[in-house]
Amino acid sequence: MVYMFLKEHKKEPDVESYTINNRDGLIKLEFHEHVKAQSFYKEMNFKEKILLRPLNIYLNLKLSEK
């Protein structure tokens, strides 16, 4: 489901990895670059839906060597 969504919107190369928490209904996407994450946030937040549920996107930033 998530893979097909990313592929359909041509965001698959931007995403480094993703995890799904079925219990809480959360999907965690990790991007290669913060610019790609910001672009995804601006394009998709509250505009797109996965399985009839709107995307509510929250950013979690952390400092890394990259």
C-alpha cells in the first residue's frame, strides 16, 4: 500500500526507508535529504489520502553526520 502510493506519486527514489505501525496506524518515512522531506510535506499534507484516510504529516528532525 505505502510502496504503491510512493511509486504512483514518483516519491519512491526520495524515501530511504519506511515502517508501518499497524497498532497505532502510523507510517514513518525516512528521506535521503531534508529538502525531499520538506517537498513531500508541502505537496501531500492534508491533500492526499491512503485508504480513505487523510495524510497528517509531522516532521521529526534529527542532526546526523550527513
